Amino acid sequence: METAEQLRSADQGQDLFKIHGTHHVELYVGNAKQAAYYYRRALGFRITGYLGPETGVKDRASYLVEQGKIRFVLTTALHPDSPIAAHVHEHGDGVRDIALQVENAEEAYRITTERGARGVMEPVETSDHFGTIKTATIATYGDTVHSFVERGSYSGFFLPNFEPREDNLSTPCGLKHVDHIVGNVDWNKMEETVNFYANVFGFTKFVSFDDKDISTEYSALRSTVVANENKWVKFPINEPAEGLKRSQIEEYVNFYKGAGVQHIAMESENILETIAKMRANGVEFINVPHSYYDELAKRMSEISESIEELKALNILVDFDDKGYMLQIFTKPIEDRPTLFFEIIQRRGGESFGKGNFKALFEAIERDQAARGNL
């Protein structure tokens, strides 16, 4: 019988069970119908499925919205004493579940709980006329969880109790898939959370940034990216670092009332077209000073896009030895300054925008100052 310490130290650097990728991300929201409208009209998602009283589920309503390979489930409580309602009361609208598609949900649950994860839901089978799906759930940072989804031979379009919906209202904005999902944790909790993913999942440290890499005149933070073996699942974990004023991580933790998902990065087929469409749809993005593009002209290698095109849309560029990437952040999509989105396009580059950190975080600080939270 292996000790807990042996379990934690064994098999580092490879997945401890087969992970096929992100199955879906579920957000708990105050009004799922209204949230779904925003995701459709602003971000270009289609409603493809619905779960609720009409499909036999009495305590919630959920809308499945999709674009490319991205699947978000927007869930709202139908009763005030629901745990869903309590989550929204505490955190505002936010990510509850980063669900991972696995080969074997029972194995994933057994391995992760043996290695120290707290079980939230033991493996359970759910069936409809399309077949059976097996799921299980464990806790991670804050009130965020990971569900393990084993589809097996299930032939339905998503999950049992979801009925398909036709959607002619939205126009896609060219988003392809989730690139990474960023978690914010409190002071001195990053290493603990990184070790959780290493010990419990076998994830490796993909890259780390300290407060020298991510700092401005006023604030700083530290970040480590953990990833599974094939790099299809990547989770940067951020924590505050000492600075003259309150960092964006502190602001998030204060308003979210704890650790949680700060942003979801989604890759675009053509970031210029995507951002132009989203801006036309009313999506708000952080503002980058024009001086950034003067500096970019001095340090840039050859790229396909013109500086004037990037400047017009406030898109940033970063380079590594594999190529380059383009990125931009939305402003928070909630009234609480918590969840936002990153739009990214990779042209070979595997970086997370290290060359853009100062410009990005100064832009975020300007918004923090406007809210009186810097």
C-alpha cells in the first residue's frame, strides 16, 4: 500500500489518467436566459441545447452555447435556497465547473481522491435514449470544481436531459477553442495550487513568471502555468505579489470572495476579424496606449498583420522562438470586476504574452483606478 507521500511524488510529468481535453465550462449566473442572449449577440455563440423543467430537471435552467469547439453551460437556480443561488450570491456570475473529458471517470475520481483531492460527487451514471454518460466531480481552488465526463458510446449531442435548440439569432465571431483557463488564488497560495495539479493530475509546470516579469509601477503578481501531457489543458495560476498598491489579483479575490477563474482565453481563426465583429457587437476591451505600438515597431519581427491594423483594434503581439501570438483582453463582463475573456491567435508562438505584461497590466490598473480599487 502506497503512502500518501508516495502517491504525491510518483509519476510526475505525465497524465495519471487519460484526458481527452476540456469537455465544457459551466458558469453559475443570476439569469441564464439573459446571459445566453449576451453570449449570442456579443460574442457570437449559438444556443445549441437547453435543460430545465421542460426536460425533467426541476431545480435549474441551463443553456448550452457553442462556438467552434468551445462549449459553455450557463446555469441559473430556479429556487432561492439552491446551492446555485448561494454560489451566485457569494461570487456573482462566475465559473463553477471546468469539466474534463476522460477515458474513465471512475478511474479519474479514484486516482485524484487517493492523491488528496476532495470528492464532491462520486461516479454516477446518467442515461437517456441516446445512452449513458458517467460523471464524477472533485474540488479545486476556491469553489471551483472539475467534473470528469466519460462519454463511452453515448450518441447524444451533449449530455442527458439536454434537448437540442435551433439558433438563427447569432453570427459566429471566429472563435475556435479554449486555449487556457486562468485561476486567481490568494496570497501565497499559488505554489500550493500548482502542487495540487502536479500531485493529483500529474500535470507539469509549463512556464512560470515572477513579480519581476509581471509588475508595473504600482502592483505585481506571480504566475505559473500547469499543463497536461499533450498541452491541450493549460491552467495558469496567479497570486498577488508585493507592490505599492493593490494588484488586479487582490481586486478579483476581494470581489469574488475567494479564489476562482479570472479569465478564459479563446483562440480565434483571425483575430482582426474577430475583434472587429465583437467591437461592433458592443464588447468592451481594455485600452492600450499608442506608445505601445511605437515600441512594438522597434522590437517586432516580420508578422502578417500591419501595425496600423493592430493599433486600430488595440491588439498586442508577443514573440518566442516558435513564432508569435496576438492577444487582447475584454473588460470584465460582470458588474463585479471579476471574470473576463482573452482573445488570442497563435501563429506558431507558444508564449503567454510575457512581452505584453507591462502594457496589459497598466491598462487593467487604469480601469482599477477608475473603480477606486487600485
